[in-house]
Amino acid sequence: MRDLQKPGLFGINYSNRNFSQKDDWGKNQFNSSFPASLAAFLEHQGFENVYLKLNENLKIYHSSISTTELYGANPNSEDIFYSFESPYVPFQQLVIGNFPRIDLVTLSRNTRNCLKGLEVKLTALPDNSTCNLTEDKFGCELVIRPDTIVYLACSIAVHFQDNLSRLINLIGEGFAAIEDWQEGINILSSVIRMREAVDRIILSILEKQEPLVMQPVWKTEGKSPKLSENCLDVFVWSNLAFTQLFLDVARRELITFKTITRQVRTAVWLFKMLYDFSLHGQINHRKVIDELSYDTKNDKAFAVNGKITCPYMQSEILTKPRITKQQIKEIIIGGGQNLLSPERRFDAIVFNSPELFD
């Protein structure tokens, strides 16, 4: 077990990060390792994570999931190994080229098998779009990278690996007529049918939905940098609920803008990956992402602000997270906080220095 006198994080006894080293407390590392520890601490306190799932009406509802189920092993056991920013090996056979790394892969130390793979998004509550609203309307911005969509596609495709004809039937006909997938004008008229095909596919595996995105929230007092008394909790999106998040936005944007926005493009990416898989049994994810850009940068798949995420996440737990700021010292242990290197942003310094304007 971890020496409590050394810098560390609750529950993470074995991992590919050395928390006694300052380099492993950088912003990018902390944004995945702290959430992994937070979920372990949540279970230690007798709580389950809020689990956003999809029902047969394609609506997102709240359930719960223990961290043991989320990680595939007891988060505080001697058997679990936390591998951060690693490839999820079981999906390698589904893609052409290397499978992209994801934020957290849990493994069994005894069998050395991969247990679970998760994308981790540590998000601030509220964001700029909701900070001036009442607390029950607070929401978080969610920024998703393209690799998350690759993992999403594989989490769906794997259920058809031994029955591609079933996937072909669910997709339906007409897409072979698209001569040039790179031209947005050729795609726009087919996006609605693509979305409908994705809906059919996910409804066919509804009972097999599984966690995809772990979204811990940290709550402040409005726009201020001061933590709320109850400030930490964990939400988890299933792969199918997460799909509906951006499909719902894409539906609205198709009506309003009649153009390929980021969310619409993400829907096209997901469909094209599943369509290619139905034909070839593998996904050339890099080709899909690089070639189907539609004049939009590929640095991120999409982003949605708190006004969009709040209706899906809205709950008593979002308004009053269960972990308090006094408990942070039980999650970050052994003086680990002294190894953090927060960003020095000028706007934050100005905002927190009102005396400059006296």
C-alpha cells in the first residue's frame, strides 16, 4: 500500500505515474489522476457515481454506478493498476494503425488484463455561460477531442465484430451513392439519414451500453475562484448517452444553420467509422478524421457549454456535490499539493487583485 507520508493520491497505489515526482503533478497529468482518485474516494465514502444512461426513447436519464463497476475492480484493492494516457489494447484489432491513447485504462495486476478504458473530463461548475444564473441552472463546458470519438465508435463496433451483416442491415442502403465524402455539399443531404442509422444501431445494443466519459465536477461560488463548501462529485456518461448528447445538438443545428458544424461533423465521423467497419471489419480512424474536416480544424471534435449540458446533468448532486472542500486533504495526501504547478493566467491574477483598481 502507498506510504501516506509520501506525495500521492487516495486509492492510487499502483500506476504508471510516480507521484513523488513533480513532473507527474503537471496540469495534464493532474486532470486525469485526481479524478481517478476522486472516484475511488467517493466509493470509500459509501457513494456511487451519477451514471447518465440512454433509454429506449433515446432520452438520457440518471442511474448510478459504483467505482468498482466503473473500474472493473475495487479501486482500493491491491489488484488494480492505473495506467494513464494509454491505449486500450482490446480495441486495437478494430482499427487500422495504432489505437489512440485514452485518459485512463485500469488493469489487473494479477492477470495483466485490461479491465476498463475511460476518457476523463475534469470540468468547472459553473462555466461562463451559466455563472450568472441560479445555482440549479449551473452547468459545465465539455470539450471533446477526436480520439474520444474513435473510442466511442469502437465501443459500438465491437458488438458487431462477429456479425457485420447485422450492422449493414441497421445502417441501411443509399450511402454507397456518396461519391466524395470530403465535400460537405455531398454530405449535408445525407446527415439526417446517418443520424437515423446511428439511432437504430445504438437502440439495438441498448442493454450493452457501458461507461465512456468520466466527468468529475468542481464547483466554485459563482464566477469566483473560491470553492463551494460542497464542491466535488463525479458524473459518468455511458457511450450511448454520450452519443445522444452531440446528436441532439446536431439535430438542432441542422435545422438552424443548415451547415456542417462541429457537432454535425462529429455525427458524420461516427457514422463513417461504423459504415466503414460494416464493410471492412476495421476502422481507418485517422483517414476519417483527417479527410472529413469540412473546413473546420480537427484539434477538437466538439465543445458544448453549460447551458447545453445542464439539462442532462441537472440534479440535487449537481447543485450540491457530495464531497466537501475539507475532504480534499484526504484525497491529495503526503503534501502532494506542494508539487502542483498551476497556470499563471494574467486574467485570473487581475480578477483576483481588486486592490489594483482602488
